[in-house]
Amino acid sequence: MAQQAVEELWIEEPHLRALITAIFAKAGSSPQECEIVTRHLLEANLRGHDSHGVGMVPAYIANALEGEMQLNHTPRKILDQGNMLIFDGELGLGQSMATYVVNEAINRAKDTGSCVLALRNSHHIGRIGHWSEQCAAQGLVSLHFVNVVSKPSVAPFGGRASRLGTNPVSIGIPRKEALPLIVDFATSQLAVGKIRVAYNKGVAAPEGALIDSTGQPTTNPAALFEEPYGALRSFGEHKGWALAFACEALAAALSGGKTQSGPKSRNAIINSLFSIVVSPEKMGTQDSYFSELEEFIRWVQLPPDGQDPSVLLPGDPERQKRADRLKHGIPVDGTTFQQLLETGKSVGLTEAEMRAMAQPQTAPRP
Ligand code: NAD
């Protein structure tokens, strides 16, 4: 492994919230933006996607300080025609950009039945399931395709060199009297952030996720962070690669944004988003949609032998993790915590005040 194993800390949700809010406030985000970005990042940690949680803060703040990301920005509307909306994020803080444009799409879909939404050239928009949840909370079905323009990290199926990003896809499926189903994953075997977490912790990456610079399988997470660089593999062999390709076509090319068509050219992590938001109510299928969905769920979870069902639905693992982390605290590895402290110092906070806010513990709360 590239690094020594590091200690794990546990921080309770309100304390971590206080620390992250303070960092963004000190960097210059408005109180509303602080609330939006902190809630988004903490929800990613609570749901077990540490790759897209507070560990992103050092990169976000570094980008803001070097002019590679705009705080307190409003997306620029490029097209508003029928049920089609296009916005340019102009490298605004991604959580603010996506919250704004998804809300616009929700309003349009409630009015007309559907909305085709594109947000191009935003800074990183984080955990994509968050945007499915925003739509599902309003009773709307939604599909989201995202491309990433940054340092390429994924090799196309059949290739050996990193050529594209981890291009995530999410689908939000609201239910009548239950929490929505949220499909949300990268088209690579793993998100880059999950390899970063393994690298920071000094542990091996899961088998099958990485190749080294010669194209051979490796579990060393340094393959993504140290020369000679290797690459992530797509999930599901050719299928993940084909879906990742569709993300470039829809989220970037069709939206008027940029595909990953060369090596990293700037420090910003750029996401473009293509979404379709649909109202089952306006489609006139709401009753059968709800009843068929419940019938299907009942059928797939029906135990063949009378035992408890072990089939989970998309979104279930995240809900279970959330309950656990609210109770026991959020694990933050020591390297990530140190990076947060350095980031806080870069915007003028002192280590003493940040430690007092975060109150890190060396064991989970019982
Ligand atoms: P993952 O491999 O953990 O898959 C998560 C999905 O699988 C969820 O929908 C989850 O509910 C579902 N799931 C997991 N176990 C299940 C089970 N047993 N039964 C049914 N469903 C199950 O996710 P990932 O690929 O590591 O992605 C992590 C996060 O990274 C996502 O939130 C994604 O949006 C985000 N991401 C963002 C970017 C970006 O550029 N903004 C890029 C890549 C990934």
C-alpha cells in the first residue's frame, strides 16, 4: 500500500455540520449556500457514500480559492422552450447549481407533465441520488445522467488508458406511502472517491476495480494517485462503458457542454447533467403506477421459504446506513480530518476552534 493505515475518528452529525458550515462561511458562501452544500455533503456521509461527503471539501475550497469554482453564483438560463430547460452553471458551486435547476425542472414538470433539463459546466454536483430525492419528494419520477470533466480515471472497456470520468447515473422512483427507491451509482466499478478513501486509510481497494499502468488487475489504490497511473474499470464489463458513453453524449454533447475529450486541462471538477423529470399524475397513470410498483415489490421480496426477505430495494442500504450513523456518529479517517483542518486554516479558521466544533472521538458512540 502507498500509505500507512491511519486512525479512524467518529464525529457526530451536528458537530461535523458545524465544522463544514464554518469552513464554507469563512470561504465566503452565503448562509443559504452554506446550508445547501453542508446538508448535501453530510447526507452523502450519512448514507455511507463517504466518497462524496465532507472529504470533497478540500478540493472544493482549493478550487474556490484559485478561481476554479464560483461561490454564490446563480446558473445562467440558456434555453426555456416548452418543457426544455438548459442552464449553464459557469463553474458555480455544484450543490447550489443543481438545487436551483432541479427545482426549476420540478416546477415545469408539475405544470406540463415533464421536463427535459440540462445543466452544463457546473462545478461538481456531488451525490446524484440527492437530485433524484429532490424530485421524488415532489412525487416526480426522474432520470439523471452526468459526465465528469477532470483528470480521466476510467479506462473504456477493452482499453488500458484512463480516458473518461466515473459518469454517474441516478433514477428516482417515488412510492405512495413509503420512501422512494433511489438508483444511484457510478458507471465505473467504484467511485474515485471510494479509492481515495482506501488510499487515505492505507487499505487495499476491492478486487476487480482497478488496473495498473500495464493493464493488469491491482488492488493498490495508489494506481489512481501516483505515477505510473493505472485506471478504474467500468462496472459490468462492456455495459458500464456503454452507459458511461451515453452520459458523455447526453449530459455533455447534447446539453452544449464539454465532453472529456483530452487530458485534465484545469483544476476544476466539472459536471454536466442531463435529467428527465416526469409527473405520474399528469401522465394519468398515477394510480396504476403506485399499485403495480407495490405489487412488484411484494413479489420480489416474497420469501420462497417463509423466512424474512433478504432482498433489498435501491435506496435501502443508504437508509440503513443513515440510521446507524445518526446513532453512532460519522466515521472520518484521520487523513481526511487533517485535510479538513488544513482547509479550514486556508480560509482563516484556527485548529483549536475547528477541533472544538468537530469534537472528534476515537470510537463510535455506543
Ligand atoms: P454503489 O456502488 O454503492 O451503488 C449504490 C446504488 O446501489 C444505490 O442506488 C444503492 O441503493 C444500490 N444498492 C446497493 N446495494 C444494493 C442491494 N443489495 N440491493 C439493491 N440496491 C442496492 O455506488 P457508487 O457507484 O460507489 O457511487 C457512489 C456515489 O458516488 C453515488 O452517490 C454517485 O452519484 C456518486 N458519484 C458522483 C459523481 C460525480 O461526478 N458527481 C461521479 C461518480 C459517482
